[in-house]
Amino acid sequence: MNDIDATLKQLGISLPVPAAPVANYVAFVRSGNLLIISGQLPFGPDGQLAERHKGKLGVNVFHEAGQEAAQLCAINILAQAKLALGSLNKITRCLKLNGFINCAPGFHAIAPVMNGASDLMVKVLGDAGRHARAAVGVAELPLNAAVEVDAMFEITE
């Protein structure tokens, strides 16, 4: 397994401070050799949701901004995983990503938008980043975010 922190550095990615839950849930759950990360929004490095990542794909959010939002969700997932584990090198496999795309009726490019998260996971984790996934179009997301992604990882102690 590669050094995940070194890979992030090579990719020019700095993990942000993970967002704290704002309701009655936890950001992650560890159970045996599984780590489950709650849905993450596309908060930027400043902890804010950029205007270009708010709204609906197919109305006021363009395809490239949607992919960027999905990528930010994946970065925030990794930030939560690092908080949970202390080291990302404890991740042995990304098992699944679930993507929720805030989109207008008739918007069908849901899977390509979700590729922003999937592609990042493979860039960072290599073959261990290849995962099962769901990509679902939804009517609304918290804070009017364009994308939300959750994850499940296999981990070691």
C-alpha cells in the first residue's frame, strides 16, 4: 500500500478540518474492520460552500462544477477518515461510495458528475480506491448543495 498522505501531497491536496455534524448523527462509525463516513457536502478548504456548488445540476450548476463538488465531497470524506483513524494508511479498501446529485428533472448525466468523487478516490488510493457505488439524482440536498457523498471503507487496526 502506498503512503496516502504522500499521494495527497503529490496531488496538491490538503485535507481540511472535517465538518462537525449539525444534527443528531455522528460523522463516522467504526465497526470491526469497517469505517462508515456520513454524507459529506462540497465544503471548500475555507469550510464554506461555494456558490458554484449550490443549486441544481441542469439548472444553475454546470457539469464541471458538479464534478468539482463531488471531488470536494471525496476530499472531505478522506478528512473524516483521517480524524477517525489517525492515519489514512489504515484504509485497506474503499468499498462503496454513494453519491446524491441535486438535479433538475430530465438531467441524466448523474454518473459522470459522480465520477469526480470516484476518480479522486482511485487517484489517492490506487487499486484500493476502486469501489462499488450508487449515483442517485435527488430533488434537494442540505444547504442547497449540488452534491453529497458518503463512503464505506475496509480498515486495519
